[in-house]
Amino acid sequence: MEMEKVVKSDYFKWTLVAIAALIIVLGAFRLGMIVGFKKANFAYGWEKNYPSNFGGPRPGMMMGDFDRRDRDRGFGGFQPFNDGRFMMNPHGAGGKIIKIASSTFAIKGADNIEKTVIVGKDTSIVERRQNLSITDLKTGDEVMVMGDPNEQGQINAKFIRIFNKQ
């Protein structure tokens, strides 16, 4: 009888609501910590693997201190800002295929920097209007790749267009 009175009281109900709210707040905080850790881990991996995937940072890369041939080119992964500065674009690459493995290949762009491309099952490979697979790619093919960078600085390809097939 006494326990039934306690369970039906307003004090007990508000205590349960407060505990549930505290659990939700702590869960949201934990989720934020997980997302922050993933972002920090990605940034660490990207910086650590940058030289092997993109030929290393050049002096003043983020400040637009490029030499004239980089500034004029605007190609090979360098994208201009409105104020004339340039920054590396990790979401895409263009160049000739120099090495092919089962689900990856390496390309070398006009800037002589090798980039590793990972081809997944959902990657679209297109030449003109024809859909192809990774087995149709050959060393020497000129391609343009669009995708997302992974933690190792490689490009997870979403779309590959073949321009000149060997």
C-alpha cells in the first residue's frame, strides 16, 4: 500500500522524468564525443598520409604562395578561390593511370603527383555513354575521378570518366 502511494506521487513521476532527461543529455554528449573523435582521427590520418598521396605540402600552399606555373595552371586538383589563392582539392583528381590492382589504381596528374583511387562496387566508370568496370581500365588511360577522401588520403571514387582509352 505504501509503495503504491510512492509510485503514484508527483515527486516520483518528476524524478523519473529528470532521470530520463539526464540519460538523453548524457547520450547526446557521448554521441558528440564519438563524432569529434572520428573527425580528429580523420584529420590526423589525412595529415599523416598527405605526403605519400599528394607529393607533400609546398611552401605557402594554404596561403596562395604558389609559384607562377601552379597559379596559372588551375588544374591537377588545384581550385582557385575568388581572391586568387589556390587550395588542393582532395575530392577529385585527373591524369593517366600508371598502376592497376584489383580494386585500386594510381594516377599521375599534370603536376607529376601520384594519387591512389579506390574503386567500390557503387563506383560509376563511364566512357562516353558506355558504363564500364575496373577490369576495362588499362595503364595509360586518361581519367578524371570524383569521390571522397579517406583517412589514408586516398580517394574513394564515386565517379570515374575515361577520356582517352589506350
